[in-house]
Amino acid sequence: MDEQNTSPPPGIPQLDWEVTPASVKALVVVFIERMRVFEEQVEFLKERLNTNSRNSSKPPSQDPPGTPPKPGRKKSKRKRGGQPGHKGHMRVLFPPEQCARIEDHRPDACKKCGGKLAGDDPNPQRHQVVEIPPVTPTVEEHRLHALACGVCGTVTRAVLPGDVEVVGYGPRLTAIVGYMAIQFGASMRKSATAMSDLFGVQMAHSTVELMRHEQSVAVGPAVDEALQYVQEQPVVHADETGFRQGNGDGGNPGKLRAWLWVAATSLVVVFRITLSRSAGDAKALLGANFAGYLVSDRYGGYGWVRMRKRQLCWSHLLRDFVKLSERTGASGRIGKRLLAEGRQLFVLWGRVKDGTLSRGVFRRRVAPIRKRVRVLLEEGAGYEPKKGDKTTRAKTARTCKNLLKLEPALWLFVRVEGVEPTNNEAERNVRWGVILRRLMQGTQSRRGSEFVARMLTVLLTLRKQNRNVLEYLTGAIQARRIDVAPPSLLPAP
């Protein structure tokens, strides 16, 4: 008799099992195994239902009803508003030379005794009232006369002088149209309405589209230069998110899903929109010969970057550890311990950032954390799931095995200064694209996607450098119309 007939399953007394017929014993064993599989499948489905922004990459807006709120901070005993010693943010006054009118007001009598007052205060309190007058566009009309030759009768029409705009709209007006689209996500209809309401300029939707295209072409060379600059930087953050692109110009006949890519550095950010999400697109963004350090998530399209040059985002890892901790059995135990190690790591990193812990001490304290994390991942990877196994235990094993393969890329920030443990830099920038996707409902053409990618590059790069976006766009349009290079997006040396 085999072992399954001599040893009763858990919960069945030995005496009852011994008098049970062999055929019944076999059925009981089969049913118990099926029950185990069903229970694991139920656990797997429950986990899918409980997926939220705390344990996955889903945004909070997609959390299902009943999702527990994120743990709140302890309520502070401090009063609301600025705290003692806080540097106030006061209204910035315009310099006197920019004031249209300056009036001095002096008190006539003392507020206490009524005595007459005279003289000037060397430091009077300044109060300014700022107003924008009604905007009236400046319009120049050029009349091109057609005159007939008295000798041969040929009619000749005059041509515009070289310094007159052929387009019909000046550089600043064109720049404002592009600015409204990328800063506020204004549609062509809303842009046309705004130009009419704010400036009294009537224009068709097709005119708005032509202006956007001109703006895109104008900044193109500067964006290409910025891309090359990013590819040569020592540390780059990269991310990608889904986008919508129609087939208005035949650029997306297969109605494929588009992808918005971002490569971010401290002073320059570059965007691209493609119709695929592949390693080839990642290489086009970062450069096939990329030699810097890359901070990203675990997307396989970045796998061509050498492991010792990569830093995986710990924010993503912590969400994965939360998901593991919510499982039952060994998976939950491993997840809780991994989550505790990750949180301890961030406590130490916070001290490095605020200057209370040196990097040398930080490295020494992280070493045992790294060892414990590896041991836990090896334990979680110990289960060998069968092909097609979708139980939570199998998912835990696959997650841990994947992390073990990428384990060197978890700790780059510990040994290399200037590398962050999270990919927040890229995610903050790509969020602008997500907002535009919602406001503009994507784009209708390849040309529209190119406009969005280039203008996002201009907007966020200039924001990082504290440069005026509208002035830059105006200068880029002016440069294009006289056929010279646009202003550079690169930071001043």
C-alpha cells in the first residue's frame, strides 16, 4: 500500500482512515488536491480585485470603492500657516521705472495729538495696483497694387518687402497659440475662442493647426540638440506611458497604441512619441551608445543597458513588497520582511539627504540590509511553479526570481553619488503628458504627436532653468522666419 493510503490527510483521524476503502481514499486525496488548487485560485482572484495604488502602479484615481486610505501622518500640534523662522513669500513689486504713475500720500496731522506734519519718509510703504488694459492687436496693412504696363499691357503686382511677415500673424501671436496648447491643453477650438476673447483676433481652427505646426518646426533643431545633450549626461531618468494618436494624416494606419517617452536630467527633459514600446524605442531615446547611469522601472525594453549602470526604482519595489505582504502564508511573511527592510533603507537615505549621515556610514549600514533582502528573495524564489500556474505562490516565486536577476541594479545609488533610488524625476515630468492626454484626448496625427513631444520638451526644460517660455517660443518663431537657428534649450555654461 502506498503512502497516501497509510497516512491520512490533515484533519482525518488515523482510525477512520484505516477503515476507509482504498478507492474512497484515492477520491479523497484527489478532492483535497483540487480543493487546494481552488483555494489558491480564489486567493489569486481576490488579489486581483484588491489591486490598488498602494500595491501596484495603478493611479489613485483608479482605486476601487472601499480601498483603504493611505496611512496618514500623525496630526501635528503646530498651528496652520507659516511657522516661526519660516521665510515668507511676499508679493514681488514692480520697479518704479515700470510704474505708469507714482503718487505720494502724506498724513496731514498726528493721529495722537492732531499736530501738523511735514516732510518726507525716506522709506515709505509701497502699494501697487496692477491692471491689464484692454488688448488691441497691432495690425499693419500692406496693399499690393497691380498695374498694367502702358507699352505691352502686362499686369504686374507688387510683392511684399523682405521684412514683412508672409504668414499673416506675428511671431508672438503664433507663440501664444502654441503656448496655450501645451501649457493648458487647449484644443484648437478653445485656442481660437481664447484668441478672440482675449485679443480680438478671429481665426479658423485650421489656422490654429498651421500655427502649431510652424511652432513645432521652429523648435525642432533645438529639441534635437537637447536630445543629444541628454544622451551624453552621466545620470538619466527614463519612463514611458500610453498615449493616443489617430490616423488623421495616415501616420497610424494600424490604429496602434502610441507611447509617450521621457528622458530627464536635472536641467533638460526630452519627450518622444512612438507607435511602439520596444528596446529600439528606448535606444532611440537614450542613444544606442548610452554610457551614463539609467534610473528606470523594471520594463524589459531597458534591458540592453548594462546591469551595473542601472538603478531600479525603489518606489515600484515598495509597492510590490506591499502586494507580497498582503498575501497569506510564506508569501505574506516574506513580503512583510522585505517591506520592513525597504522602509529601513529609506530612513537611512533620508538621513543622507539631510546631511545627518555620511555616505561612508550609509554604505556600511546598507550592506546587511542588502544581504537580508537577497536571502528573502532567494527564499521566495524557492518555489518552482509549473507553466501556466497563476496562484499567488507562483507569482511570488516569479517576482522574487526576476528581482534576483536584477539584484545588482537595486543598489547603484548606494555606491554612486548623484543617483537617486527612485524614478520620481521622470515620473513627475511624464505626468504632464498624462494630463495633456486627458485634456486633449491625445492627438489626431503623427504631426500632432510631434508637436506635443517637442513642446513638452521646451516647456519642462525651460521651467527647470527658470526661463520664460513665451519669450523663447517667440524667439524660435522669429528665427525660423529669417532662416537662422533657434535659441538653444541647453543650460548656460
